[in-house]
Amino acid sequence: MRTKDFIYYASAAVLLAVTTQVAQADEVATQTPSITEGNQYQPATAAEIFGGEAALPVTPSSTVSAPAASSEVAKASAPAVSTSPASQSSEAATATASTSVANSTVTATSNSVATSVVSSDSGTASTSATSSEMSNSTVATPAKLTNSTDVPSPTLKVQPKTFIDVSSHNGEISVDDYRALARQGVGGVVVKLTEDTWYNNPKAPSQVRNAQIAGLQVSTYHFSRYTTEEEARAEARFYIQAAQNLNLPKSTVMVNDFEDSKMLPNINRNTQAWVNEMHKHGYNNLMFYTSASWLDENNLGYRGPVSTSQFGIENFWVAQYPSSTLTATSAKNMRYNAKTGAWQFSATANLLPSKHVFDHSVDYTGRFTANASAEVDATQGNLSGTISIVNNNPTVGSFDVVISNVKAPNGVETVSVPIWSEINGQDDIIWYTANRQNNGTYTVNVKASAHKNSTGLYNIHLYYVQKDGQLTGVGGTTTQVFIGKTPEQLKPKASFAIENNNAKAGTFDAVITNISAPLGVKEVLVPSWSLENGQDDLIWHKATKQTDGSYRVTIKASEHKGTKGNYRADAYIEDNSNNRHYIAEKVVAVDYARPSGVLTIENNNTAAGTFDAVVRNIVAPTGLKEVLVPSWSLAGGQDDLIWHKATRQADGSYRVTIKATDHKNSTGKYRADAYLVDDSNKRFYLTEKVVEVSQTRPSASLFIENNNADLGTFDAVIRNIVAPNGVKEVLVPSWSLVNGQDDLVWHKASRQSDGSYRVTIKASEHKNSLGNYRADLYIVDNANQRHYVTETIVDVKHNKPVGTISVVNNNKDTGTFDVIISDVYSPKGVRTVQVPIWSEKDGQDDIRWYEATRQANGTYTVNVQATNHKNSTGLYNVHLYYILNDGSQVGVGGTTTTLEFRNAKTKTQTYITNVNSEAGSFTVVVDQAPQGRQIKNIRVAVWSESNQGNLSWYNTAPTGTHTEINVSTVNHKNLIGNYTTHVYVDYVDNTVDGFNLGETALAPRNRRVEPQTTYYSQRDPRWASKWYGVSNMDQSGCVPTSLAMTFTDILGTVIAPTTVADYLYYNTNSFNKTSVAGTDADGIVLASKNWGLNSNVLSSIANIASALMSGQHVLAAVGASQFINYPYTHEIVLHGYDNGKTYVRDPFNANNNGWYSLDYIHGVQSRDAMDTKLGAPFFSVFA
């Protein structure tokens, strides 16, 4: 290993100080009684207390650009705007408003009141982000610690916001409480919803709702108790129901909190059942909360029971408390459990003094805080406001002003309403401050007595004092004020008449004249309806003002369901105060010509089950676009309703053929209606008919014969067929009643010489199910209509093992054939299909027991090569045996075939043998032909991935005339799959033959080797500062420390790092003897030999895996990686194996200890000459 030189020592001292602090934090976490496990310590109890309860998701706030200026649309006599409304006594003639937005100020002036509703959309705004906004746009990155291997990567993301969790123990948490938390950087809350299958958090609804209002992201958790898969599924469903009761979206983060020690047995299998149930119901945003000590990948130096690879380590929220005084800032800098999704660093965070103590967590991935949003000011937005006058009392001279839609670019602090009467200018002006109501509106009560008892027109203007102190004009309106008037005196009056009653079109005009309205006319309304069915066709019409001052509206029968007869029309006037007054009513007779036609039924065909609906004598005053005939059988209501479009005939009639086959083949009474669609797309009902429909159906008898319990088969036989429309084919769908129709098969029966039809039904085609089967009978007639005839039930038994042997692909040139076994079945189940095969020549001296390979279609296959049977030709025996699920072997049957081998003497033979699917291995055999070319070299290419991603080449010289090449999935990422094998044979005459040996199915079982737990740190204070030559143990002791761990594991006695370092320094030239600190490869070999151990250089990833699977330790020198920074290299120890991964112990940084893929370790191997001087930087060490 090449380590740091003297130039680096100053920065190394800083690093040592930092990591020492981390070590102290770890020590705080282990002050509880502990259990020794190897050389690590595990807390005896883990009492993490998990709080939290769910909330509705909060939509992130959006930024709205404010207009550059506010404008007051005011009357010509409107007063000037003052920035100090409190001292305001009058309004000047022109209103001027000034609004500052970001760095620009725009002034707008207006001199008229156009409307009582104003929305300012004009102008532009120049905005710039404030310093506080900029601070939230990036996440601070800790200072880089040069060449450090003891701290996480400085590029690791830590979310700017933290989060808390709450449960019923936290009680009521108000919106203001949540806002106070948000001001301290809390961006999310995880609310407990449920526990087990009996407890719902009663505080969850309010905790969810208030957090949402405050802008926090809301997630939820369930406290689990399950100990079986079924209990896990039940708890998942209970949790889901609680989330649905709160209307939480399925995108909500849903957390499984498991910390009950009773759950430890089968924790992964049971939790997977919980996950599957959540996914089944559409909940995919899942996280898992638990203690660090429960995880198999942690910073404690030993493995807990929970598989982080199974559930994804990034989906874990880990509780671990290294210090009782950690702040959020220091926790973010420490970055404990940085591979996980979140870290709960405190269970006693005093975020709301004297109110609540919270669990506090760091969010690494944003899952818990990314959707947090600041609370939106409801009054901030484009300038707008709506003024309404209500409760105008003409007797006492009072009215109320209601202001709604209150918004301004900088938010609204105060709503001011200056009001004055038109009499004597503004001598009675009063500036009112409107009162905010719970619904967000603002109100003012106005009395004429406060305005010198003036009557007549009053002016009402609207101003906002924005939250930046600016006074902004918004708009205005007017109203009439009376004193001593009764409502009756102010009620409008008018004349109401009906004109232009058009009997052809079905329309009439409602006309309102002679209007007298002291309170003004805002609009005139005429509600109308026919008197036929109450007010089911009521329409409120708005009359249009005419040039002579009257109001008129045309009322159409077509808008009232086309009803004829008496109509009623009322007249209403709505005044300027939005009060609606009834005036008068009229009743008018409405008539018009309606469409008509005659419907007849023709061509009722009892054989085909059809009839024609014909519509004649059509009268269509408003035009004819199409004729429709809806029809349905009366058997099941309108479940077979079809709307038919009739076709126009030459004689002007319309016709459509209606078929029982379109109506579920129902027979009996049918109803057919006739409708006409006019040129305005209005549909008119004309008439209806009921018709009797019959259909002559085919008939037949269905019999069950030859029910064979040995074979699990029976015959369905159809006789006595009567088919008026002919027989195209006979179908027999069949299925077992075990699992519904999951094994449904439609069989086509074959016609027999006696006119019957027959089909054999096999249990092997129905998943080998036993028990009751159902077989139905259908006849397809010559018109391709399928008719159900009858059904039956049959009990199917299957007593003996069965199987069908077929010999195919018998190749006389290559001396090969394939055996296919189909219909594989045994009542006890079949574990393995065995096929012993031998040639007739010389007895069974070449017998070979093949294990057949199962194919996707359920058959089993064996490839047979004469080269595996001493190149024998002639008769071959093929027998079939099953290994049953109870372990017993049973013979099933056999057959023979004849084999020739024309190429045996002249052509090289290649084949595969010794296939071990579970071990993931097979052997490629290359045999040189007795009279063939001499082989110089053999190359074998093997892969299973479609893109040849795991391709490996095997090269070897021939070993005589028979050469074997061993293939292992270890060299191919240890993947399960079909492995393709190509063989290339190079001959001494420089020619080449290629052979494709096809695919070999391998399903390697994981060969897991558990790592041993000895761990030493080169930075241990006991020896870190001890110097050897040019450096000390802290900076250059990775090889002696790695060897010490390895020797202690293998020999079972404590070998200290300094013991190894003493040997290397005082007895070899390999350690710290040159200007470059570190240990070269020779030192590993010499030290191993000194302690009586062996060492081997490992040149390939396959060799490394093989060594690890055999339980050996491997020392690995690595370059730039998460273990060391460029240009230095570093030694680590590999031990244990699990599915292509190994356990790493890093002598410099214990936080790096854990499972890593061999691909990664091999990919970051050292290229330094010190480490590779013996050929490779990897060494196995073993007894």
C-alpha cells in the first residue's frame, strides 16, 4: 500500500481531530449494558421511541409575479391618495397610487370609477431573490477533508430541512406550533396512524390537518407487531384503511415501524408480506423505521437481522443517538447512517419549550421534506377586490358594504372604505376601516345619520394599506340611500305582456314595459315553465333591454322538453343592490306541429330469431336528420338495449333488422321504439311496439365415457345432434372447479363415423387438477353463431404416475437425439425427472442417468450424444423415472431408438456434461477425432445475458485427445439463466472449427459464507502514533493491521497490529523502508509464511470469489475509491461471500465496513507497482 507522505501530515492532524469527535459520539451511544460479539459491542437494549402521526399532503406554493403598480379607478371628484390614511380627512380630485416591486417603482393615475370589481393585470414587475431566498436554494457542503477515508463523501446530499414524528403522546399540536417548528427548519412531520390491528391514533386527524395548513410535508407511520406473514398482511390492510379514512393520497410516504423484539424471527419474510400487501393496494412510497442495531449494514461492526439489500438501504429511516446534546446542524455534519434515507438523531428534541419534546431526524433523500411549502398569504396576489352593497334599509337609511376577493401584490394589512353622499361634495366623507370576517371578506356598516342624514346617491371607494405600508386605490361603486321610505314605496313597478305567440315554431315573446324602479334596474328576469309536470323544465331567462326602454325575451318550447299546452311566465326586476322583486305573471297556451310516424313489425323469422322494424308515414315539421329504433328484450330489463339507426328505403320509409343474436340470444317479448331526430339534432319519441321473438336452437346429448383414473383422462361424447342452421363445429370447454376457470381449455370435438362428436380431455392439460371438472357443450352453426347446449360435471381421478416419451432430432451425422417428456404427473408430485439411457451394445457399460430439464411449456428435455456413450451406434434404450416429492423413485415407462454416428472418426466432437444446476457449473468436453486434424488450442465463450454482459472466455491447450473445460457461474456474475456455449477449436494446420453447444439452464444457489468479526483500527490510540521508519501506524499501518485481523481470525489467538508491524519492519525490507511509506506485496507473503500460513496471488474476480466461497481471507489493495483518495492506495480485508458480494473490513475507517460487490472491489484495485509486483494486488491467506 502506498500511503500519505510528510506533506500530508498537517491536514491529517485536522482529520484525526474531527474523527476523534465522532468516536466520542459513538461512545455516548454505548453507555448502556452491552453484549460482546467478536470484538464489537452491541447495546443490550435499544429503546428508540418512535412518534408521529399522518397528515394530508401540502401542495408546494407557487410564486406569483405582482403587477408593477396599483391603480385606483376613481370618479373625477375622487380624493388624492395619502400614505397616512389615519390622518385623512378628504379626497382630492385625482387619485395617485405608487407601488414599489423589488427594485422598481411605478406610479399609476386614474380618474374614473368603471366598475365595482377591479383586478389589476397591467404593468410588469422586476423582481430579484432576497438573500434569504438564495440561502434556501442550495445545500451547504462541508469542507473537504483531503484524502480522508474516515468520513462520508462530501458530495453526499443532506436535505436543508429536518423532520419530526408525532403520535397521540404529543397531544394536540396547533397550526401555530407547526409554524414555530417550520421556523426552526422543520420541513416534515410523520404522523402515527395505527398500531397492530386494533389501535388508531385519535389525534391523527388534527395533527394531519394542522401540519398541512402550516405547510409541512405530511407522512405517516404504522407501529408493527406482526410475527407471521398473515399478521403482516392484516396490519397492512388496517394501516391502509386508516390512511383512506383521512383521504391521504397513495403517494404519501408510508412507514413501517418495527422495533418489537418479538418480530425478529422471520422479520424479512414477514415484512416482505407487508410490502406486497401495500403494493397490492397501490401504496408504493414505503419506508422502514428501526434501530441501527437491527440492520445488516450499519456502523456498529456487526450485522443485524434486517436485510437492507432486500428492501433497499435507501428506504430505511434509522434511529441512533450518538449524543444526547446533538443539534440539527451538528447531526447534518456528522451524517450518520448516510446510505439510508433518513437518520433519527434525537428522541428528546426540545423544539417547543414547555410544550412538547419531539423525535428529530435528518432527511438524506428528501422523501420526508421535499414537498414542504411556505404558508401562502391569502391576501397576496394581483390587485383585486369586489364591492357589494347589501341590507339597504330605506326606512332608517343604512346599508352594509361587503368587500371580497381582497388581494394586493404585497398582501393587505388594512381595508379602508371612504364613503360620502353626492350632496355638497365631500363634506360628509368618512374613512371606514372594514372588519375582516371568518370567510375572508371585509364589512362596513353605514348609516345616513353619520353622513348629515343625506339621501340620494352615495359614493363608496375601496383602498388597501399593503403590508409594506403603501396605500393603494382599488375601485369604487355607488348606491341609493333613502330615509323614511317603506320597502313597498321603493319596489319597482312595470307592465308585463305576451306577444308573437307562434303556433308553428312553438315560441312566444315576454315583454316588460313602463318600468318604474327607484332603486335602479340591474337586470330583468323572466322564469318560464310548462304546467305539465310542475317545474321540471324551469328556465330563468334574462330579458334584453330595447331602444324604447322596454325589455324582451323569446321563450321556446324546444327549450322546455318540447312540451305543448299552458306555460307560465313570471317577470322579476333586480335592483342595483342585487335585490330581486316579483312584478307579475302570465299564462300562455303554446302549440306547434310535432313529428309523427307509424311503426310496424315485419319479417319475424322464428328460425333465425330476427325481425324488421319499419317506420312509415313520417311527418317532420322541423326536418328529418335520422330515424332511430332502440330495442331490447323484456327478459332482463334493458340489459341488452341497442340503439339501431334505420336505413331510408326507396319508398321513403325507414327499416332496420333486429337480431336476437345482438341481444344475448334472448327469446320472448321484445320492445322496439321509434324516434325521429330533426335538423336541430332534437330527438322526438314517435311510438313503440312489442313483438314475440323465437329462435330454433340446436340440441344434443352430452355423455362422459372412458373416465380413466390411471391416466387422468375422460372422453366427452356428443350424440343426437339437431341443428336447424347446420353444424360448423362442436366445442367442449372444460375446467376443474378447484380455482375457478384458471385452467379453462376450449376443445374442438372430432366427428366420428356414426355422426357423433368426441374429444379426450386430460388432467395434464388442466394443471393436473383432481376432483370435479365441468364440461360444457357448444354448437357453432353455419352462420358462425355459437349456441350453448348443455353441461355436465365429472369426477376426475389420477392414481398412477404418467408421462409421454418422445424421441426427436435424431441426427445420423452428429450421433445425437433429443428426448422430450410430456404429460408429466404423479399423485405425490414430481421433484425430478430422470432418464437413464444406454446402448444395446455390451450391456449397460455406457449407461448414463440424465436429469431432464424443465421447459417453459411444462415439458422436460434431454440431449443425448453418442460421444457420452462410447460412440456406440445401433439400438439405444430410453427409460423414464421420477423422483417424487416424498423422495421415493418410481419407474414410469420406456422406449427405444436407433442411432448412427457417421462423423465419429473424422470430426472433432464437442459436448457438455456434468451439469450441476444448483452449483452453477458444467463441463465442456472436446474430443479429437481418431482420424481428424490435430488440435492446437481450445477457446470457449460462455454467457447468459442477452447483451453478453457476463461473457467470459476459457482458453486452454488440449490434454491429449480428450480435453475438459470447467465452467462456473462465478465467472459470470453468478446469475440464474440459460447459458450459451460456443467452442472454437484451433488446429495445427491453422484452421478453425466453431461449435454452438446451445443453452444450458443453471440456477446456482447462493453459497453464503459468513464473515468473521475481528476488527482492528490502525488509528487505535494504543498504537496509532507508533513510528516505523518514515511514518507511523496511523498513516501507513493498513497492511500490518489487515494482516493482524486475518491472522487473529485464522489462528484463533490475538495477533496485534504492532506485532505484525514489528516483524515487517525489523525482519523484512517491505515496510516503511523507502522514501514512500507503506508495505509492498512481498510483505504480505513473508508475514503469512512467518505465522505458518499460506498465501496465493489471485489474478481474476473468479479466483477471488472461489477463495472467499471456500472460507479464505483475501487482502486487497485498492486505489481511488470510497476507501482512499488519489494518489494513495490502501489495504482492506475481504472475508465472507453472499451472492457476488463480500464483507469488507477497513482498518482506517470502521464506517466503511460492510458488504460490497466484488465487481466494485475488483474495479477499484490498485495499479501501483508496490501492490502489483507479484502480479496482482489480491492475496488469499489460509491455513
